Amino acid sequence: MEPNRRDRRAATLAEIKATARRLLVSGGVAAVGLRAVARELGLTPPALYRYFPSHEALLQALIADLYDELTAALMALQDNDADPDLGARLYLLANGLRDWALAHPAEFGLLFGTAIPDPDAEGHEDTPGHQAAMRFAAVFKALVAQVWHQKPFPHPSEQDLGPVLVAQLTRKSEYFDGMPPGAIYLALNYWTRLYGLICMEVFGQLHWALEDAGAYFEAQLFEIGEALGLDCPQPE
Amino acid sequence: MEPNRRDRRAATLAEIKATARRLLVSGGVAAVGLRAVARELGLTPPALYRYFPSHEALLQALIADLYDELTAALMALQDNDADPDLGARLYLLANGLRDWALAHPAEFGLLFGTAIPDPDAEGHEDTPGHQAAMRFAAVFKALVAQVWHQKPFPHPSEQDLGPVLVAQLTRKSEYFDGMPPGAIYLALNYWTRLYGLICMEVFGQLHWALEDAGAYFEAQLFEIGEALGLDCPQPE
DNA sequence: TGCTTCAGTGAACAGCGTTAACTGTTAACG
DNA sequence: CGTTAACAGTTAACGCTGTTCACTGAAGCA
């Protein structure tokens, strides 16, 4: 019945991350301090260094966990939806992302708000947070590719896009399961508009115009769906 | 020839803000510390309190200055453009904003990146930074309203938007110089897409798909212009 | 049993924003 | 002109932060 030493370690590690998240929710990212976490757990600050090599590493682990939680939530949403129309799942996913963001604004802010304009990166692409972000992005990518392969939607021609853009998009054709550049362009369009919209709503940058952006989001989502040749989202 | 005391004060104040900006550019917002600024100026940290009541106030002043600089740059861009077609100025403005953002990523990050999801705000709407942001937003608002009044563009009907959204948009009709809700919807659409696009590009969130987002931005800008019933941007 | 591993502590360091008390210069006023 | 008050700036200190080092005590293993 007495816990193993490795189990104890895992339990403490989970407690640390849980505490960090609680502090994140209650006071924003600035409240997630090494000392604050230690204080909350009844430990001394250096004790945390047995679990994380630095404060930044703790935040990275928290970010990775949150990405994975969001990814799992969206995948569960897909699995529980029996609708054979994959286009409907795109609405499901988009609304799911927005709902999660609005329900967890602090977490969302940590994941997507903390923008790092680091032009000379060269090496921070293998952090836990970044890898988890890639897994998250793959969810949307996979669904869009499935939608495409189930019923290819009309897309702009290569002449419309121009050679420079086509060259870049074609380079991503393999990642997008063989979609043509015009279709990838629409997929990118879908993502950028959805992402931008949710960020602006959660970060309160729409407040000056709309006190409740829900209806606006719905209308925009319908427009974006139209661009992918999808039908009306829901009867509602 | 010896400078007045009030002039000396103004000069020091300008030096402080210039130093703060230099630190911002070279090391991000985290590098703009009270002590760092003082060190750079050969002063002791408490001396800065003769000019700013707190570190936050210094940042606010810097934000306000940057907003004003950006606003002035965009207005100068408009004034130097003799094109009577106001629609063309929308492209000019959009490209001007993007150019400024790409040329000054650190400053842009301070202005637009640091998102503050503060739901229980109630009182931070009168900071210098927020007021300057309103002046900045007014530039776009004014031009869109001018475009509308010069040549009203086709816009979605109230039935298309739904009563909830129409009610919110109508409440902004006065601010938008009497534009109808459908037109305000398109104006908002213009702003959200432009804003989201530039943020994603500057903050490197498009790098996984596009190494150079210029062509993509151009294509998107054309789409957004189409939605406002504008003609082709430029022969180029 | 003896040795090692490891969680955790206490003290300390450098850096941060901020405050209080103090010094010298500079402008203003009777 | 001389007094006085305002002002720019300093030094010292407080509490906070992330981080390191030397150390203790207990758990795990041979």
C-alpha cells in the first residue's frame, strides 16, 4: 500500500503541474512563479529543481500538457460525433476550439497569446510545447485533408494564386496528404481566419465593437465554411 | 543658450523613452526594465521615478508613443497618396500597417501582441495606451466610412446576419458615421482578417506553412477587398 | 549491513520594482 | 539680493524573483 518512490515522484510532479495551472487560472501567467508554486505546495523553492531544471521548463511542461488536453478534447468531440458528413465535423471542431478557449481563457492565453517574435530562432523547435502544438495542429490538418479526399471542394486555380504562392503551397502538399495548392490555400485560409477570430474574441480585442462576439463568430464560421464548399452548418 | 529647466526635463523624458524603445527593439519587452533603462542612461533607478510614477507607466507612455507614431505614419501615407479612389487607399493602409509591423516587430508585439484577457477590467480604459489605440483605430474606421459614403458597397442583409448580430452592429452605427449594420459587418470583417493575418505573420505563426507570407497576404488582401466591392488593388 | 540515490532544506547571490531619507542645484519670490 | 521652495538625483533598504551550493535524512538496493 505504501507508494513506490517512482510513484511518489510522479505524484509530486503532477501536483506541481496542477498547482501551476491553478495559479495560471487565478492570476495569469505572471502568477505562475517558482516560489509561488513551492509556497502553495508547502515546499521550498529549490525543491522544485528536483523536478524541473528551470522555471521555463515548468512552463513548457504546462504548455505541453494544455496542448495535449485541448487536442484530446477536440478528438473526443470528433469521436462522439457520428455524423458521416466530415464537413459538419469542421464546424464541430471550430466551435469546440472556441468553446475551450472561452472556457479556459488563461490557458488559451498561455498557449496562443504569448507570441514570441524570434526571427533568429534556430533551435527552439524541439521544446515540449512546440511539439505538442504540432500534434494539435495535426488534428485540424487531418480533418481538412479528410474532407478534401471525401469530397474535393472547389478551389482557386494556380493562375489565381500566382507562382510564388503556388510554389510555397505545393511544398506543403505532402504534409496535406496530396492536396493541390489551391485546396491548401483554402485550408490555410480556414485556419488563419478561425485562429484570428478566436484570439481576438478571447483577448478582448473585439469588445469595442461587439459585447458578445458569439453571433459574429457564427456568421464568420459560416462564411469560412462556404469557402470550403460546405453546406449550412446546422439547422438550429 | 543654456537650456531651461523645463526643457532639460523634457529632454531627459525623451531620452528615457528613446532608451526604453532601444531596449525593447534589442531585447523584447522583458528587456525594458527600470534598472536597465537607468543603467543605460547613467542614472540610478529611483531617478526615473521623477519622470514616471511606475514601471508600468513608462511602458504605457512607450505604448502611447508607438501608437501615435504608427497612426502618424499611416496618415502620412494617406496624405501622400493623391488617388481619388478611396478604395485604393484601403489597400495602401493595409499594406502600410503590415509594412510597419514587419519593420518594427518588437514594437508591434508590444502594441498588439501582449494580449490582456482581463474580463473584470472596469477602469483600464483610460490609460494612455488605450486612448492612443483608439486614435489608431479611428484611422481605419474613418477611411472605411469614407469609402462607404463615396460608393456604398453591397453588403449582407439584416436577414442574413440575424437579429442578435444586427442589434449589436446597429449600436455602432453612429460611430461608423451612419453605416448600416451589414456594411459595419463587412468593415469589421475587414479589420479582423487584416489584424489576424498581420499578427500571425509577425508572430511567426505562419512559418510552419509559409516561409514568406507576403504572397499569401497579398492574395488575402485581395479577397478582403472583394468583399468590400473594391476593384483590383494595383496593376503591378 | 553498508553504500548509493534522491527528495528536500537553509543560506546565499544577483537582479527586479519600489520607497524613504537625504544632498545639492536651480528657479522663483518678497 | 537673499531667502525659500521645488526639483533632479543619490544612497540605503525592503520584499520579491529565479537560481546555485552545501548539506541532511530517509528510501532503495546489494
